[in-house]
Amino acid sequence: MLKARQRLGKYRIEKRISSGGFAVVYRAMDTIEGIRVALKVPHSENINESVLNDFRHEVRLAVRLEHPHILPLKNASFIDGQFVIAFPLGERTLNERLSSRMSIATALDYAEQMIEAVAFAHKHRIIHCDIKPENLILFPGNRLKLTDFGIAKVAQKTVRGSGTGTIGYMAPEQAMGKPSLRSDVFSLGLIMYRMLTGVWPEWPFEWPPPNYQKLRGRLHPEMIAVIHRAIEPIPRKRFRDAEQMLKAFRPAKAKALRHIARKRRKAG
């Protein structure tokens, strides 16, 4: 563990943000650029030549994904004997944001941003494999950025020795070791359902999930249909990728917002 005020190359550690079986994340000051960053530092016992080769491959994938809603990787290198991955520092994760009430308009705005990020990756034939609220970082102005492309996969293989993804957030076929672009769509649908109902659907993902009546009372049927198709347990019944999902989501979002506005006028 690194301590507050400890130096790591040009970075000055300020505090620990989170920790897991693979790495610790710190808030740090970049003393050259004069900005705060998030540093992910894998535990030393997790780093070997095989893992480093995986990281090199995944970092090269990540740098290709320049998009407003994908968190850029600022640096990945050895510093003072520690392997360090640096990212821009956000305000909090979507997981932390979910602890408080969220309007439908805000939830749909976040949903569009995360679908856009994944659609861009899918256009480049890259599967994320670990889309979850903890990997969606919020920045000022309600801007959302998806992180951990590839890094999550390396971490899962290193710590668990098999499979990739996080149990509870992944599609059934991904849990059986057969991820696809449709698996990312499933994860996006789960997060949308959670944002809009406060409930996380669980296996066997039968429709309607818990709290479905709340969804019916809040959303236009076309948006409900988008979510339903996204979290179909059978992959061929889902959107084939996030690009197709985005094309269905945008007109459904417009109808959902008009639906909300009409309800407010009637209530007023």
C-alpha cells in the first residue's frame, strides 16, 4: 500500500480511492501537469511476464478508442518498480451515484452516453466484457465515461484464473465462457433497468423482472421494449451489438421524454 504524500515518479499520492483483489486505486497529484489523476497500481504478486504481455496488448487496444464517453488512458508504465496505470480523475462512479434518487431524464441521459461508448467500441470489434456501474465514471456536467477496457479482463484472468467479467453483471453465455458483442448489450440493459427501477435483475432473468410495475408506470412502452430486448437471456433475441441498440434507443428516448412531459402537464 502506498501512503499519503508518498511520491511515485511525478505523482504524489493523496489518498486511496478503492482496492480489490487485483489492484489499488489512488487519487494522486501529477506534479508536472498540476492536475489530479486516478492511479491503478496492481498488487506486485499479480505482475509477471505473461500478465505484462496481456497488458501491452490491452493498452494498445485501449488507446485506439478515442471517444467522448470512453475514459482515456493517460499513462501505463513502471515507476519506481511499481506498475502504474494513470487515468483522468472523475467525481465518482455510477455505482456511487445509484445510492441516491435519479430522475428518468438523467437515467436516460446516462444510458445514451454509455451505449454510445460501447457502440464505438463495437464498431472497432472490441468487446468490453466487464460493463458495470463501477466502471462508469462521472465527471462534471453529468458526463459519463466508460473505463477498464481490457484491464478488467487481465485482472479477472490473473486473480481467478478463468473467465472474464463480474458475476451478476454478465450475460448467461458470458458466464459460460462465450462472450460476444451481444453480451455487452445485456450488461447495458441490466444497468438501464437498475437506474430506472432501483432493482438489479438476477438469474434466470425472466421477464418481467422485479419492480416491473414501476417501469411501466414511468416509461413509454417503446423504451421498455428496448430494455426488454437488451436483457433477453437468449443471445440471438437481443440487439446484435450496441450500434443496433443505439439506433433503437434514440427514438425511444425522445418518446419517453415526451411521455414524461405529458404526464407532468396532466398532473399540473
